[in-house]
Amino acid sequence: MKKRNLLWVALFAAVWSCGPKTENVEEVEIEEEVVLPDNSLTEEEKAEGWMLLFDGQSMEGWRAFNGDSTPSNWIIEDGAMKGLGATGGSDIGGDIVFGPMEFEEFELEFTWKISPGGNSGVFYHVVEGPDYKAPYYTGPEYQVIDQLGFADPLEPWQSLAADYAMYEPDLEGEGVVKPAGEWNVSKIIFTEEGASYWLNGKKTVEFVPYSEDWTARRNSGKWNDFPDYKIARKGLIALQDHGDPVWFKNIKVRTR
């Protein structure tokens, strides 16, 4: 965020001739850049209804999926929430949810980075229960992955900023895909009228939830074995531990 200040500069020129002393006044606009600290909101964002899901200092509000406490594989490191990748490559058992509230229509922004070759994800509309071993049993996923350095070739539906196994992302553009270890800014906008995923300022995915096209994708392929996938129209937000170190900060949301 940038703050602009106006500076009045008085330029005095003394003329020691027959004419009178003159004074010239020039208005100079100086642009001052103000850096917003991580894990904080501007007054404007607060007025717009944004809320932080992470304060940079504690795991308050976050707990294990289907659990009641924060698992040891998530810690705070330099103002970021870090998943240690302690599940050893399994996609079950290490995920966390923001437990205090569910979201239906919303806008979610988050900053993240991934370890070399790493894989993770951000879920929403997640439902808990004994029939569900992980968030992806019910919740759509914004794919977080080392697009440039993943060990195996990625199918488009597996790629970064995809609606995983539903909608393939458009990653074209300078600076959209960054190497592992660099921070990225992502956004999910979800309403019944239309949804979109964003990566570093670029819209990567756009779709209409519950439409004929959406339903056809939901009822085919990978999701045949997950009958409750994307059925819930509201639920929890979750972060995935897929066995690789991953960092998140600046996690904020507002309802739509």
C-alpha cells in the first residue's frame, strides 16, 4: 500500500534591482511507499469486512482435521505458519482446519511458498466426520505445488492454481509461476454466480459452481470414489500437509 503526501516547497528569489522582492511557490507531489506488516489488515480492509485467520504469532483457531488440538507437524516460523511435511508423503493425517467458523460464499487471500519438489493445497467447504479421512473427501482444492521442480510430470489438472481434478489453470504470463522457495499471493473467490482462482495477480481458473459443466466434471474421473465431494455448499477452510514443507501467511477472508 502506498501513501501520498503533499509537500509545499517555497522557493525564494531575492531580486536586488529596481523591482520588488518576488516569491515563487511550487507544489510538489511526493509519493511515499508505506509497507503493510505481514498478517495485518488496513483500516480500509477492516471496513470492507476482511478478517485474519492467522496473526503470525500463534495457531489460535487452527486444529487437526477431525481433531481437537493443533498437531505437532505445524509450527510458527518467522511470522508464517509452517507445515513440516511430517506425514512423509501421505495425504492423510497431517491436515489442519480453521475451526471456529464455516464459510459459504467468500473471498480468501493467502501468501505461501513451497519447498523444492513440494506439494500441498488449500481446501474450502470441508466437512468433518468419521467417514472422511482427509479434507479432499469433501472439499474443493486450490492446488499448491512446485510447478517448476516437481519430480514427476504434472497433468494440467494437477498443476499449480488448478481447481484440482476439476478445472485446469491458465499459467501463462511473466512472473505468474515462481520457483520453489519464493513467496506467492493467491486468491479464491467463490459465489454461486461464479468462482475464480488467482495466482500472483492472474486469474488461473474460472467456473460456475453447480452448473451443468461443473456437475459433469464432479461426476466423472477421480471423484467417482468420493460420493460426498463438493456436495456441501459451506464448510471449513483447510491446509494440507502432503509430506513436504510449506509456509502460509497473510491468510484473510471476507464473506460475499
